[in-house]
Amino acid sequence: MTRVAGIDCGTNSIRLLVADVHPETGDLVELDRRMTIVRLGQGVDKTGRLAPEALERTFAACREYAEVIKELGAERLRFVATSASRDAENREDFVNGVVEILGVEPEVITGDQEAAFSFTGATGELHGDDRRLVVDIGGGSTEFVVGNKHVEAARSVDIGCVRLTERHVRHDPPTAEEVAAIRADVRTALDLAAETVPIGTAETLVGLAGSVTTVAAIALGLPEYDSEKVHHSRISAEQVAEVTDRLLASTHDERAAIPVIHPGRVDVIIAGALVLREIVERVGAREVVVSEHDILDGIALSVA
């Protein structure tokens, strides 16, 4: 077994996984998994730049993660940065800060690479020969991947819970016009994804990342977030619609009172749920298989 660390820095959150991985079998024993909402992508869709306060929040999390990595004695580290840092004019400020704190340069990966990591991490424990559509709904982008044991086709499109919220939402709850604008953007992006990925041909829909896991936790009626109960849960299309409708009718304070919603997601979960609902309706899925394992697991496996 090789002790490795993987960091996934997205538009909304930065996450760490330290694990022992068997390089031949791909078996993974998790030692530490944590997430911090840093909103690195704050304002990027509008300004094209990473905000100084967003960079400082991210660097503070990196300093915390550096201590964990040192304490657990990980032999190798891979730091992957996704949508927000792909889009930013001043991403060198981000790169230099990470190198100074962690000693490794963040890899600003393409959307297709992001999709492949997500697929590997999400499907490693799933058995069977069914064709799968894996969707990873992030803060700035959503990845679509079709395959079984290997990726057949992948596409990343610029719809995510942070990007769509910042672009369209001005009221709480959002107005019908704001909701319609979000849904229109998602449908356009789905058309774009479908040019590359046969999204309607898969037998199983697998959903990843915070928007999906939060919708699942609400649907399950959990009194507090429980990753073990969320992982590999199956949420019906009707449940996705019901939770989305509930969120659409709620105020910020009402959403904040739902115990399974992380405080950093309260303002963006409506857009995330809308993305999931549009995907479910577009592909005609009867249910979503929810996975807690995602790009982070794929990164850790790639290190080993």
C-alpha cells in the first residue's frame, strides 16, 4: 500500500483525501477526508479574476491541509484545480501561493481530465456491465461521462451552482424569471454536452458532488448529514423533483435551518438542485445512484 494525498480545489470548495492505496488493485483505505467551503470562484464569472479574499480563504485551508498531510505521513501529493482557476486571468497568484504552502504546483486540469478522474473515483466500487452516465455537478462546471469500466465519452460544460447563482439570482427565494433563466442555461449546456456524450443511452445515472449529496440527504430525511447513509443511496426522480420544489419555495433562513445543508451551500443549493433535476428529466432516469466517491478518489488513485 502507498500512502498518498489528493487535493481537489474547485469553484466552491477545497477537499483533501489521505489514503492508503494498493497500486495494482486500486483498493483504497481512507485515512482522512475533509472539505472546506472557500468559494474560490467568487465573482470569476463576472470579473475573470480570483478575488484576493477568495485566495486568502483557499490558502488558509491549504495551510490546514499541509499539517494533516505531514501528520499522516503521505508519501506523495497531487493537487488538482478545476473550473475557477481555469477561467481566471490571475491564476499565477493562486499557483504561487499553493507552491509556497504545499510544495507542489496545482495542476489546472482540463474539463475532460476532470471528467475522467470523477468517473474513476465514482465507479470503482460499482459492479455490473451496465452503461453509466456519471454527472459531477460542481460550483463552476458540470462534467458528463459515459462508460462502464472505462470512459467512452466525456464533456465538461460551464454550468455549476455558484456560476448560475451569481449569474441569475437576485431575490430570495428566486423569482420565476430567475428560475427560468437558470433552467434555460442548463438546457443549452445539456445540448452542448449531448454533442459529445450520448447522455440518453446509459442505463444508470450516477450523481456526484455536494449539490447531489445534499439533495439526497434531504430526500432521505436525515436529521444530520451522514456520508455512509448517503453513499450509494438511490434517490428517485420524484424525490429529486420534490426536494427541488421545496428548495425553490424556501428562504435563505429556511434553507439554513435544514441540518444537512452545509452553511457554505445554503445560497447555491437551489441552482445545484435545478441542474440535477434538469439532467434527470433530460435523460429520463428513474433514479440517481448517489456516490460520495468522486474526483478526489480518482486523484488519489492516479497518485498511486
